[in-house]
Amino acid sequence: MMQFDSICVIDDDPIVVFGIRKMLQGAFPDATFTSYENGKVALDHLSAAVASASPLPRHILLDINMPIMDGWQFLDAFIRLPITEPMDITIITSSIDPADLQQWETFRGLTHHRLEFRNKPIKKEDLIAIVRAA
């Protein structure tokens, strides 16, 4: 079950996490924000939520360049979780490597979750539109 007032940010940069939270809090004042500093910590928490049938976030904002477990490794494991309802996952990255865009296309073909790809820096209006569209 997805929790429609919850936004999860997976990014190792605390300044980015702070900025995303500040940009979204005005538009979604009742939303719950969770953040994880790498894909491993996020995967552990989200896996536990799935196992216990706890609510999942409405939207995941995912960085791909992180230590311990990067965004691609997170996605590879996350899409294998037994989540039947499609989730909205937006990759927000500073990468301009065409291989990352290709990797995103590959993952889109492997999952029922809705994946979007955006480059940093991201504007407040774009971020709000991404979350509202979910």
C-alpha cells in the first residue's frame, strides 16, 4: 500500500536533500518526507515496509551517484520487491553521461514502476509538477 502523502529522497548530499525538502514543503505542507543517504539504507527500510505491509512512499526521488549502493544498484534490487502497485520513481542526477540515460531506458523496460529521469539542478516548479503528477 502506498502512502499518498509521503515523499522519499535517496541522495547522499545533505544540501540537496534539504533543498528538495524546502522546495516541496510549501506545496505539500502535510507530506511526510523521509530521506536516506544511500541506496542500501533506503532498500533496507523499504524492504522492511513491504515485508510488514506498511505504507510505502508515494514518490521516490533517487540520485544515482552515491556511496555503498548507488541508484542503479538500488533500482535493480527495488524492482524485484513484491510491490504490485506501480510506484513513481524520479531519478534526479547531475550526471550527463549518455550511458546513464541508456541505463534508465533499460530499467523502464524491466519494471512496472513509473520511472522518470531529470538532471540537477532542478527547479522548484518542475519538482512540484513531478510529485503532483504521481
